[in-house]
Amino acid sequence: LANENCARCHAIGAGGRSPAKGAPPFRLLHKRYNPDNLQEAFVEGIAVGHKGVDMPEFQFTPERTDALISYIKSLRPKKK
């Protein structure tokens, strides 16, 4: 899901730079947003926080949203 919809602009892995300037890497999203609060934004369509950015609109099913949020959470640094 992240690869087919997000990788064009965002770094979706544990490292690397985002291809699009201003697109935060997925591994850093937890610094801007609580991933648990992204469910509604993903289901309704990603438009939040993308003012002035050429962000395509996506709408995901709840199942795909859960999968994407789980993936984003997996990229957070592990607490020691």
C-alpha cells in the first residue's frame, strides 16, 4: 500500500530521503502526528496537512488504513 500510493513522494522505509521536497519520511511521521489519530484522515482522504503541496487525494478502506498505520508504527524507533 505504501509502495504503490506513497513512495512516489515519501521515503517509506527505515532510511533514505523522500523523493519530493517537503514530504516527510514515514519513519518521522510520529514526530508530527500520533499514528493512532490518522485513521479518520486516511479513511476520509488524505488532504490534512498538505496545504500548498501537490498531494493526490487517496481514500482507503478501514482495512487498508489499519495496515498502513501499523506499518507507520513499525517504523518508529523502539523504546529501550
